[in-house]
Amino acid sequence: MTKRTGPPAVEAIPQWQTIYCSLMLLLVVFFVMLIAYSVLDRNRLQKLKHVTGNAPPPTLQNPDMNRAMQSLQALTANSTLGGSFTVIKTADGFKAVIPNPVLFASGDASLAPSIYPVLDGIITIAKQNHLDVQVEGHTDNLPIETAKFPSNWELSTMRAVNILRYLQKEGGIAADKLVAVGFAEHQPEASNDTPEGRKINRRIEILFRPGT
């Protein structure tokens, strides 16, 4: 008689293999989640770049140019110079037009001390309103030829530079907010054919614009 035998016994899986497989499965799930989140973050970053790229750049608060201009008008009206210079509105700000004899002796570029209070007032207005300042020197067409000033170019430029230096040194206005230019006789306001016209052309213009 043939003896029946049961199915072969199944060998039990060691416990360490079960734990190992579970850990590996968890690691796979963990890395899949990391990859998914990195894709989401990348898409979110691209959207953020798109939004910020289209946003307008931050700007400084615009100064009240009308108020600053009125302050300069009050300065010239109350100064000891007796309103000897004028204040004119420009396309992007305003300017003070000062006759050269108020500032300098004939053929000289040294500042007259009488103008210091006016320049101090200009410093206050420029700093309080965060304005950029451009100083322009202008002359008439009468030639000058000295060892110090070979032509009106040098004279007009040095006059503008000396005012700029005062604004920077005495007023502490930053150099990147100041510009000095000499135009000699090449931007006249009146005809140079008459003494009256030449007197008008001998001038300093100080232009004020919103700061950058």
C-alpha cells in the first residue's frame, strides 16, 4: 500500500527579510514623493518668476516739485541779494538763473562770500526733496585768454565746478546727485551784439530734477 505524503512544507521567511523589504518599500515611496514635490516646487518657482518679472520695479516716492520750487522762490525773495536771480519751471523740474556778477568777479571763478547763504538754502531744498542738481556755467562771446582760463570754456566750467564743490563739501550732497557743465558762450539767452544781451548771457543756471 502506497503511503500518501502531504504537500512539501513551506519554509518560513526569515523576519529580517520582511523588515528589509518593508524598509526598501518605504524608501521607494519617500523618493517618489521627493521627486513629485520637486516638480511642484519648480513649477511654482517658474510661476513666481513670471509674476515678479512682470511687476513694475520699485520706485522712490516722487518729490513735490511744486513745493520745492516755491521754497526756492521764497529763498530768492528773502535773501540779501534782493531777488537778483529768477526761478523758472522746466519740463522735468525747475531752475535758478543767477547772473554771474552776483557769484563771481569779472574773469574769475572764485565764489563771492555773499552767495553762501543762498547756496546753503539750495542745499537744504535739494536734500529735503532728494533732488538731483545740475550746475551750468554760461558766458558771453567776448573772448578771454589768460594763463588760468585759456577760453570761455574753461571759465564757465570752473565756475560751475566751484559751485558743485560747495554743494558737495559744505552741504554733503552725494557726488552722484551732482553734475557740473560749462557751455561757454554757446547757449545764449539773448543777443551778444549788445551790452545788455551779453549781460543776460553771463549767468549760472542751477537745475533741479527728481532724484534717481
